[in-house]
Amino acid sequence: MKWRRAGWQILLHLFLAFLIVASIILPAFHIEIPNVRAQDTSITELWVDGFDNSRTGWNRYGNSPYLDAQDQPDNYVEGDAENDEIGDFTFQDLDSGTVQNVTLKIYYYCYLYPPFAGAEVYLWNGSSWVYIDNFPETSNAGSWSWESYDVSDILDSLEKVNNAKIYFKAIGSYVSSYPIKVDAAYLSVELALQKFGKDTVGSNSYAWGGYNGKIFLTRFYCPQRASIIEGHVYMQPQNPSYIPAVKMVIYNSTFNDEPDRLVAESEPLIISNQLTWWNFTFNSVEISAGYYWIGLHINCSMLLDAVIVYYDDSEFELTYWKEDNFDDGPPDPFGTPDGKQSREYSIYVEYIPLAEPSPPDFTNKGKTISSQWWNVTFYAKWNDTDGLQCWKFMWRLTIEPLFPTVAWTEYGWYNWTGNPTQAWSNITLDLPLNGSVVVEWRFMARDVLGHITETPVETFVTPANDIFVFALNSTAIQKWGLKYPITFKFNITNANGQDIVVKKRYSENGDWITLPTKTSNDYFNGIECVRFNFTEGMAYVSVSFNGSSKLYIAFFNATTGDMLLEDTVKYAGKAKYYDNRKCAVTYTWDDWRDFFNATKLEQLQTRFVYVLNMCQTYQLYCSVGIVTNQTSPNAWSLLQTEINEGYVWAASHSRTHADLTNANYSTAIWEINGSRNDILGNLTLPYGEYVWLFIGPFGAVGQANDNVRQAISDSEYLIARSTAIEKDYADWYSEGGYYTIGVYKMLDSYKDDINTLKSFFDQGYENGYLMHFFGHPLEWNSTQLENLNDFLNYTHGKKDVWYAPVEYIYQYRYLCQFTTKWEIKLSPPNVVVNGTTDISVQPITFYAYWNHTRPLSRAEFYWNASGAWELNGTIEWTEDVIEAWTNFTRTIPSDVKRVGWYITCKDIFGVWGNTSLQILVIREWHILAYNFSLNVRKWSELTFSLSLDVMKWNLLSYSFNLYVLQWHILSYTFDLLTREWHSLTFLFQLVAMQWHQLLYIYDLTVYGWHQLTFPFTLDTMQWNKLLYDFVAQTRQWNMLGFPFTLLKWGEWHSLAYLFNLTVLQWHHTIYPFTLNTMQWNILNYTFQAITKMWHTLTFPFTLLPWIMWHRLIYQFEVFVPISVQPWYADPKLVSIFAFCLFLTAFMLKKLMLD
């Protein structure tokens, strides 16, 4: 009996201990420890992936590279002779990232250990081999083992990791009997994670919760391709007893910067009552650079499930949210949001940077137009080695002034069948109007790996008779003249063999001048003309601005005289060289001077002039560098003769041929600008008062100091020549406003080797070089001059080579760089007035009056009375009419209350004009009948009547008496008797025809509900739908002096403000409030203000298990919402606890009986 009693006592004490532990554990049953990161790194393994056979002393078994997997005895290497080597073994590469630590791991076998047998391992650090260690360790001998070496100090960068390689050397006198075997090796690389999003704690907080699941997203930019590893949010549950499940979600962004398709969702997380950075895990989701929306999907069934997330205010609406059932998963695509916020939440993701992949590539794109031009097919051809998955098309249009530019419209994604490596994407649109439409469009394509490529945004102007307009800076024209022709390229493939002429003019209303036509069989340089290449489908139009800042070019059918459409002739850019020639050739000759010496003057005549005469004979353009202070009047006269004979241009070579490399500004300006003035004072130049070229003495231009460069700029040279070697155009020196150019070859170096010079010319001809030859004729003897004559003869007269002085070559270059194409149209017909006749009298006439500078051709009337836009009438003019009415009389169907309409008109060139979009509303104003309870009168009880045949709401031209002033005129401030909603002090917008939908701020100064000083959004909560009857002078709900938000379900308990009433306490009034989750209507008594003022409580109420409403002075029932509940709200746990109590009572009774 004693034993039994002692045994029961032992059992009883053990069970009581269990109850004590259970009472401690069960209340915290659902509390979890936050999942917080220990370090911001990620581990990547780079296995051996190559063997280069540079060391082959070991035996090899299986397939190369032998060490790429732990797979012995299939693939491995074996060393059985001392000092034999095997290698080199390379490793897989990293795409990108910041290296933190690197470990080399080797899998091997050897029966003995060093120094008896084993191997040494060497690692390449990018510049040399580094000895690492020998192996095996003594403890690992005789078994297959992994050996690890920390090589972080050796491989301390991404470049070194990607260049790493190893080799092994067999060691030990017993290795022949006990060979060393290596089966696998890899580098374990620890990379630092990058992040994008907001990783700082915001200064504000917001509780995301409600009566359904919630999802919110905040937009951030990811700067590079990335593999997302983890996400983090700074948050906590609003109620620690209701623990919500949360997922992090990521959406990509549309072209309009809105959430689009779901990219990734994390594993769900049950958060506990801790304010911290919570961590979400992703399964290595790969994304491209761009904007993404990051947020949370919250499993909330009521406000008590809310999650408090921190944020900072932002300038833009960066956060979108919507209600969404958690159990159904995040929506894909996101769809229309329920709301937007100008907030940036504390949420971010961490990722491993990845190298940019090879995304889909488009090889062709464009559009085709049917015989009815508004039917346009857009297309793009794509290639991707990984396989194409889907494509999207985006477009928007502008019809000025009919419509503004609208948001991007998106079509797609459309899936390709079978993930092809090459495919087309195409879509056909019916454009809504016949003329003056600007369409912007682009395609996107995604491959199977998620890589996305976008085509550039293209602009398409709907076809019209078009003129190509080009503009040039007038200041540059005044400074340098710039009259050399520039060559524009045009694609004429769609001309279909028409006989085409090209014309130019210099103003919109100027006379057209026809350009002469040349062929590739003609020899010409520097003239205005057009050359057609019908084989290539191209036209090369060479035309001069001729001193004007505007240039107009148009193509015409030579037979009919019609101007061709832009889609028939397409602008294709500017030719690199004049007339789209293959290459360019020019010459400069330095050191024209005679030192006022007769002998030197004779040398000018016998040598320099001889060279100039050769250039003139071969029609080769050249420039002469003049040393002006060392040139006598006779020498000036001699040069003038050569200039007059043609092909010779005057250039400055300074005044004294001084080395200006380190000159001060006064010396530089005297030499550089002074020589320019000397040239203009001593020569009459047939091309005007311009000296474009300065040739630096001793080539000192590119190496010159700032003083020399400033002097060149101040002297208004276009070009400064050095002796640097160049084969192409020089860059524009923007700070100085000129070109610093070089030369192709110095002829002086080859005056005895003319064949080498010819080979240089051949090379330049084949490769399209700009061949600028220069030399010093005074230094050549007669034999050498004959060699030069041979060379000049060799280079001249080629029809596909551009010959011009270097001054004109760089004029052409300047024109190509700084001429802009104007995207303008011929002015459209002008609408003077438009409107309708009295709409109370059917039929109604829609009218517009037009005037124009060119004859009118056709007018069209569009409306949507049938429910869709349609062409509903036309007017044709056969005579030359430049002013006209366009009237269209129509009867509006009786069931139509609202009609949109506009009229378009085009001239004989096919240029369209249009009226603005007109909205005609037929609805009667008097049908608005809402029942608003006001202090003085009910709006619906106004005693006057509105007759449809007398007054029309849309005309706003009649008045009726309402006390004093007419509110329906809506054009001034109304000041009527008090307590009238119609005393609003602002204008109504009447397009919507429903006053209760106006989205304005109401700011009145009298009594009544309308006193509220905050904006209502009335499209979701109409005044006439409120279910409460507010009386102005009793219990004034309307006297609350603070803004609050009426949510669309109308719950007062969601007002997060402190109520402080000054007249009659709100809590004295028993209102029947019916809410979804907690019933205020069960309150069957009145709170007493003296004891416990209900109105001083801060809303919303939080039903915490330890702070209950029944702790107030009076008791009332509370319905506890069902969510993640405390243990005593769980039936199973309560049942277990009850059973434990029963068992305890039974054992106590048993013990007492014993």
C-alpha cells in the first residue's frame, strides 16, 4: 500500500510538472523566432571544366577533363612517378559578382603520405603559379578524402577566379608503388549579395489588413541582370495573437510603369510579434535589369490580421494595392489596382549579379500599309539560341489637336509554338482616323530563360503628301558660309518604277526648284543634283543650304506632278561622303613663302606652282598653307593667279612659321588671326571672305596649349591641321568649335618611292578612307616632282571617289553632324468655327467653317451615334476653294443621349485638318432626382419644373429662380441662404452630367454635413447612397473638425482619429451600426461621459486578448474574429487541456482514497 501510495505521489508530481510546463508553452504555441540573415553572401561551386594537355606526365582514365565530378573509378588521374606533372585544369567561370572568400577543394586517394608519397598542388593567380600545399594529410592516407585550402588571398577578384587553373606534381620515393589518385576538384566561391529596393527603415508605418486578403507592391529599379536569393521587409503583426501568413511577391513592370506579370513568389512565412527585418527565401529567380514591383501578399481575414509595414513618403505613386484572396495565390497578371499611394515601403531583395546574357535579337522590323493606309501591319523578326517563348506589342497614337498623346496600349504576351530559335511577330492595327496620326510603337520578345529584348521606339506618321524639312544653325552659316552640298539618302523601293523628279526650296511657300539628275557614269564633284540607284532602291540627293537655315526637299511623279507619299519615299539618313562615294581624296601643300627673295620666288614658280598646275590638270583640289609675313607682293600675285585658275584654296600657315606649342595668347593670336587677316587683305577669294583652314607650323596643333586652341577658336577657323596620322573624319572639338584634323600620308617621305604611295592609295580606296595627302613642294627636285606627277595622275578621275579641298570636306562633315531633320508637316486647313444648331429642334446641323492657303479637296463627318465611330458623310470640292462651310444635318435617334462628333478636311496635297472632338449631350437635366436631407429644404422638393422643350442642360443658356441666383449657369460664386449645398464656390464640370460624381473639395462656411473640409471621392460613395439620416442641429456628426475617410463599406470604427465633440456627445446617441465582423448594434446602453468617455478613445479599436472592451466600466459582448488564434481559442487545444484537468482530478481522488 505504501509503495502504491508513493508511486501515485511520484506520478502526480510528474503530471503537475507537465501541467506547469504546458501552461507556459501553450500560450506561446504560435510564436516563432524571426528568420533573419546571418550574412549577406552566397556560395557558388565552380567545378573543373577543362584540361589543356600542357602537362601529361600522369595516367588518365575516362574522359577529359577527368576532375569535373566525384565519379571514380570512371574518370580520374593517377601519378606514379616522382616529379611527374598533370595539368592544367581550368574551372567554370562566374558571370559577375564581388568575391569574398575562395576555397580550393580536391578529392584524392593515396595509401601513404608525404614525404613518402603524395602530390603537390599549384594554383595560377593570373600572373604566376603559386604553391599551395602537399597532400594527403597523415590522417587521410589510405582512403578517398576531400582536402580544402583557403585561397582567398590568391584569388581575390572576379578576374582571378575566372582565370584560375591548377596542376599537380607527384612527390615521394614510394609514389611508384603507392600512386596518388585525384578524382575531382572545384572552387567554392563566396560572393557578396547585391540589393535593390529600400533597405532603410521608414519613418512612418501603415497597417496592411482588412476583411479580405491584401497584396501591395512598391516599384524599384534593378540595375543589372540578377539571380534573386532573398527578400526583406521591415514589419511586425498588428496583433501578436493573430499571426498572419505572408508571402513576398515580385512583378515586372509594363511600359507604362504599372505592375504586369508575376515574376516570383517566396515561400510563405508566419511572422511573430517582433519588429525586425523579416527574411523571405526565393528559389534563385533570374531577372533582367529594369523596373520591378516588390511587395507582400497577406493572408488577412479582418483588420486584426494586419501587418504593420514601415515607409517614407515619395513624390510619385510608387505603391499599388488591391484586395486578393491569399489562398488563390497572387494574381497573374496583377490587373487593375484598388488604390495607389505616394509611398516607398521598407522592402528590398538581395541578389547575385549575373552577366548579361544573349537576349533575343531582332534582325528585321518595320510596317506595311494596305491600299487603305489606316490598315497597318507591324512586324519584327527574332532570333535566339535558347528558344523564343513569347512576344508583346505596344503602341500609342497622337491626333493633334483632336486627342492628346494617350497611354501605351499593350497586346500580349503572345506565345510562340514550340519555342523556335527564329520567328516573326506581327500585328495589324486599324488606325481610327484618316490622316494626321502619329503612331509610336515597339515590340518586346522573351526567350525561355526569361531574357527580354525591346526594339527601339519607332515613330510612324500616317501617310500624307510629305515634304522633308532640314534645319541648320544660322550662326554657323554666318561664320563659315557652309554652302557645299550635303547628300541625303532616300529609300525609293516603294516607288514602283515611277519617273521621279526631286525638287528643293528654302521656305514653306517658296518656289520649287528641280534638281538635275546625274548617273554613276557621270564625273562630278560638289554640285547640287540627284543620283538614282534603282538597283539598290536608293536616291542620293546632294543639295546646298545656300545660306538659308531651312531646306525643303520633295519627290514628285514626273508624269502626273503629284507629290509622293512619305511611305513611298523614306528618309534614310546622310551619306558619309558626298554623293555616297566610296572614299575621299584631298591635298594640302605647306610653306608658300619667298622670304622677299628673288631666288625663293623663282623656286615658288618652278616647284610650288608646278605642283599646283598638276593638280589643276588632273582636277585635284588642294589647299596652300601660306606663311603670310614671309610672302612678298609678287608671291601674293603669283598665288592669286593660281587661285583664279581653280582647284586651289588659301590656308593659313601662321605669319612667321613659329613653333606655337607653348606660345602665350598674345603671340598665338598675332600669328594665327593675323595670318588670316593677311590672306583676306592680299587675296580675292572666289568663294567669299572665308579662311577655313589653319595649318599648324611643325604640326603643333594637337599638342598645343590652351592659348593656341583659344586663338584658333577666336579666329573662327573651321579646321586646324596637325601632322597626326588619320584615315577617317576627326572629332569635333566642342569647346573650341572646330575640327583638329590629321593627315593620311606625308608625301615627302615617299618622293623617291612612288610605288609605295600608289599602294597606300589602293589601300585607302578599297577600305573607304579619307585620304588627306600633304607635302612641301619647295623640298622636291625635278625628278621627284615627276614622280609626284605620276602619282597624281594615278589618283585622279575616278567616278566613285570624292575629290574636294579639305575645307569643303569638313564643311560637309559639319553639315552631316549638325543638320537636323524636322518632323513637321505642311500646315493643315484651319477651322475658324464649329458647332451645332439648337439641339431642341430636330434635325440638328453639325457645322465647321474652314480657310486655307491651298485649295480644299474633301471634308468628312464622323460621329458615334450608333455606338461606334463611323464616317457618316463627305463633301467634295472640284473647284479651287480656299474657304468653305461644311454642314452635315442629322436626326439623332431618340434613345441616344450623348453623341461624339468631329469634322476633318484635307487640301489638294492630302494634308488633313480637323475640328476638336465635340460632345453633344441630349439628356434632360430635370431627371436628376436625389433625396438629400438638408436643414432648410430637400433638393428633390424644389417646386419649379424644368421643361425639356424650353431648357436643355447642355446648352446652359437659360435661367430659373432659386431664391436669388442661378446656380446652373456655373460661372460665378453663389452666395445663397445658409445650409444649401448649391452654395459651392467653384465650377462644375458638366461632361459627366451627374453632379454627385464631381471630384472636388467642398469648403463651406455654414452648418450641415456639407461643412466637411476634405476631398470626397464620390464615384465609389455617392452622397445619395449614404444610409444615415443626419440632422444638422442636434447630434452633429457633421461638426467633427478633422478630415476622415469614408471607406466604401462605411465603417465608422476605421476612423483613426481622436473624437472631441463640443456640443452633444456622440456617445449619447444610440445608432444602429452594423459591421461585418464586430457588432456595435449589440450595445444596448449609453456610455456616461463622466465615467468613461467613449469619444476619447483612439480608433480603430484593437481587440487584444489581454486588453478587452469588457474592461471598460460596462460589459458588452464582443465577437472575436477568427484568424491565427491564441491557444485557448483553438478547440483541439482546449479539449486537450480539459482532458488533462479531468485526469488530474481523477488521480487526486484516487490518491485520497488510497
